[in-house]
Amino acid sequence: MNDWPDDAPGDPTTAPAAPVADWITTPLTAGLLRGALDLEHTEHGVLPHRLPARARAQCADGLLAMAEAQASGVRLVFRTRATAIELDALRTKNVYQGAPPRPDGLYDLFVDGRPAGQAGVPGGNVLMVDLTTGSAETRPGPVGTLRFTGLPDRVKDVEIWLPHNEITQLVALRTDAPVELLPDAGHKRWLHHGSSISHGSDAASPSTTWPALAASLGGVELTNLGLSGSALLDPFTARALRDTPADLISVKIGINLVNADLMRLRAFGPAVHGFLDTIREGHPGTPLLVVSPLLCPIHEDTPGPSAPDFSNLSAGKLQFRAAGDPAERVGGKLTLTVIREELARLVKQRAADDPNLHYLDGRDLYGEADFAELPLPDQLHPDAATHRRIGERFAALAFGSGGPFTAERA
């Protein structure tokens, strides 16, 4: 299950590049991409977006703009006999001043559905973010080249998963044999929306975020609208979900509303109803799973906002704390406990008239026993091992026998 062999044939260090004269350049079009809802043409090439242009125009929030342009779940997919592949790309990597360095983004290569190589792209832009002031500065850098060689000399299906934690502008695709569009394999289309945990947070690579792992185990085609810091019940996100073709839909609601201290209980219920109503306008009978927050001890009974805790920066650790006051719950401030209770009530109420609406308590994916074994390193985000556990749990509960996404329901 996405275990990367050390001697994978696509390892870029195992074979020399093909001669330049042998390269065939293929235009980068929407037909080669899966998991993106829009493709913007830039001065460098094309930029995959996970929200459509109309949605992007309705929000000036920089965090959302960065999150939706990071290519979580987006992959290049094609059929070819090529034994060598080159991809020119311009990345934008975030660097948080005073915080430990973030890992570089990785590209995951699959050949006929099996892991075949991993590599990064050098160069690129750097977005310098000051956590104390919120200011940001972009330092431009050059286009880099990804190369996979030594691939099997036969017709094969190729997938290249783009980094989930970087903005990626695709500049050029070169191969030493022609490329064809990959026909639809007929897999069910799973559309998921959630927070930074769904986006990928601290997963090891793009194909090992928990939604990507769950999609692999469930045998479905993933479109991941996990938007770091931005699962906020925005109407434009609901419309994007409404208008995107899907056979299965899940929405994970709660943690970002507490992180941002965005609304009170009075607004939360109607906002959830409106969000689900909008999705149902485009998908009236599609299995729809509402997932409540995973366990997050700092916010179980303490409201937000979440704030960086700089006390351990000297030791190379960035953590978060709950900056709210538990006494403020009486005034309607949201905690994860409150959100779970309200979501369970709302889904039960709506399910009386909507038999394809389902609820999953996020603590069934990651709960107290899991936190004791695999604590959240920064108090908010799961690590790579925890992503794997969450993905396996979701696959079993959603796609397994009796789950809301089983064949008999879907």
C-alpha cells in the first residue's frame, strides 16, 4: 500500500538521462490531470487549482489562496511506452521564519498502479512567512526538473502525484516515447472536503495523505478538497462541491471553525444546513458522509483561536495552544465537543428525509487511545504514521462492509 521500494525502476538516481534529441514534448492539458478543478495558464506554464475561478474570486483570504493552489491529490495521468520522463516545474515552498524547516515536496511515481519512484524538484520560489506578524514575502527562484528513468519498456499507465504541500506550476512534460490520454477506468469518484489534516498536513508524501491512502484501499478516484485552515463552511466551497461530478462525497467539519474562532453556536447549525443544502442541489441522492473532528485535546473543551506556541522554538519545535477560555462556552463559543454533538444532532434530523446522509464520529478515526500511542507532534496535526492509521480506519468504516460508501449503498 504505497510502500516505496529502495530499488524502484523510476528512482531518478539509478539511471542516466535519455539524450535530449530523443525527448518528445507533450502539451500540458486538463486531460492529463486528475484531482484539479481548474487549470490556470501562467507566464511559466499551467497552475492546477483545486477550487474553480469563481470560488477563488469570492474570497480574498491569502491562506485559502495558498491552500487551494497546493496540489493535494492532483496527479498527472497518462499511458506511454516511455522509459524516461522529465517534468519541468516551478514550485513555491513555504518557509516559516523562526520555525523548523519544512520538508521539500515530493513527487510520487506509480507505474500500472504500483509505486515506482519518488523525487523532488530543485529551485523554485520561497514564500517567507513571519508567524509573529503574519506578513509574507515571496523570493523568486528558477524552474527545476524532475527526472524518472529506467522505466519498463512496455505500454504502461503512469501516474505522477504532485506535492501536496507546495504550489506547483507545470512548465513542460517530456518523454522518450509518445504519450496518450488514459481512458477512464470506471472507478467511482470520491469527492472529499476537510481541513489541513485532509489536505495532508505532515504526511510523508502526496500519495500517503490519509485521503489518498483511503482512496487506494477503497478502489476509488479521489478529488481532494482538503483546504488547510480553510474548511470554514464557505458558500463558494459548497458550490464547488455541488458542481463537481462525484459518486461519493464526504465533508469533514469542525476543527478550522475552532482554530479560527470564526462563529458561535447560533450561526453554526444554520451554516451546516446551508452547506449541506447546497451540496444536495447538485447531488440529491449521492451518498454523503459528514465527519466530525478527530480528537484534538487542546480544543476538546477549550475554544479557539489556536495560536502558535513559541516556547519550544529554541529546541526546534513549533507547537500550538488553545488561546480561548473554557468559560466562554456559555456564550456560544465552539469547542470540538460542542461541534460533535451538534453535527450528530443535525445529521440525525436530516437523515429522516435523506437516507443517503450519514455521520462518522472523527474519534473513530483518531481517538484517545490513538493519541496516547501516536500523539499530535504540534498538538494539531498528525504525523505520517497517523495519516496511515486514519486512512486505513476510514477505508474500513466508509468503504468496508456496511459502510456508507459500500457498493450496495453507492
